[in-house]
Amino acid sequence: MNSLEASIRDTKSRGELNSLRQNGEVPAIIYGGTEENQKVSLSKKQVKYLIDQENFLSNIISLNLNGQSIKVLPREVSYDTLTDEPIHIDFLRIVKGGKIVIEIPVRFINNEKSPGLKRGGVLNIVRRKVELKCPTENVPDELIVDLEGLEIGTSIKISSIKLPENVKPTIQGRDFVIATVAAPTVFKEPEKPAEETPAEGAEGEAAEATAEEGSEKTPESEKGKTEKAEKGKEEQKKDQKAPAEKK
């Protein structure tokens, strides 16, 4: 169980809270049970260390306050929108005989001992957390799923997980699935179409079309030149005959 040093605070204004935060402290409040709410402050360094660890909101913490140990459960953490640092925490006081509803993380072990996963199967996780109703003095840190011996096609349900005494899932009436060992999925890439070279493609066709047009136009142009040449010779003959007739 993790522990934090706490101090009683008597802040009444926003300015006092900001001053507390500037001095490296995080304001918090303890509520629940028959006792009154208690305002406390915590070391930001210690708080950030615990938050960086997994499952901060599902772990019971012991607060050392004026020589007294108080068991609490973090219920909500407020963060600064610019710096993303914690600026306030709500703690639920753990009272013996009480019950709470809490989400507990699921951890999977012995992946390397699952024949289905060894053959290329995939662990399909349906629920990474399970909501449980627990006695305050018996809150589990995590739920363990052992994958040893599991084959492809196996469904892991809540009934296969051993829960602590008097701990029950909030979902009742059905044996819901936590995870499955699914068959591998193989994707076949489509074949790429053959690329045409410029000589065989559109550029080659365009060149051939131009050549054909040129060959079709050549006879017509030569015929025109021949007709013009013959017409010029006839006119020249007429010009030569004209003076002879006048004489």
C-alpha cells in the first residue's frame, strides 16, 4: 500500500490556494463516512510520482496526518489545463463495513505459454477494466488473467477470474467476455498492374498517329506541286507564241 504525508490546511480563498500550489503543494479533501470533510495538502512531487504509476485511481492510499494513518481511495484528480500538473485531489475515506463501486484494471500473464498465441493467434482484449462492487477493506489492485494453455478460439469470461471474497461485478445476469484468443488474420496484397513503357503507351501511339498523318498528306502535297508546274509551262508556251501571231 502506498502512503503520502499530508498536512491540515485552512485555506479560504483562491489566492491562498494558488499560493499553496506555488509552494509545491497540492490541495486535497477527504470525505465519506460519519466524520466531517477534512481539508489537507500534499507534496506535489510525491503526488506526481504516484500518479505516474499505474492504477492510481484504484489503489488504496494511507495518508499520514498528524501521526494518524487514514486509508483513502483517490476518486478524482483535477489538472491544470496549461501545465497538466495536478491541482486538486478528492479522496474517499475508507470506512470498515462500507462498500464502493470501482473499476479495477485487468492484467494478462503467461502470454508465452499460450499455444494459440504461439501459433500466431491474437489476444483480443474486450475489457481492460472491470467495474466491481467491493467492501472498502477488500479492494483488489488488479484482476489477473492467466493465458497458460489457451488455444485459438478460447473466450475468457468473468467467471474464469478468481475474485476476492464478497467482491462482485456490477454487471449481473450474464457471464460477460473479458478477452478472446482469436485466429490470425492474413492480408493478401493486390497485384500491381503492368506499367506501359513510353514507346508502347500513349506517347508511342501519338508518334505513330503523327507519322500516319504525315504519310497520308505527302501524296496530296506532291500532286499539287506537279499540277502547278504543268500549268506554269503552258502559260510560258502561250507567252512565247503570242508575238509570233502578231507578226
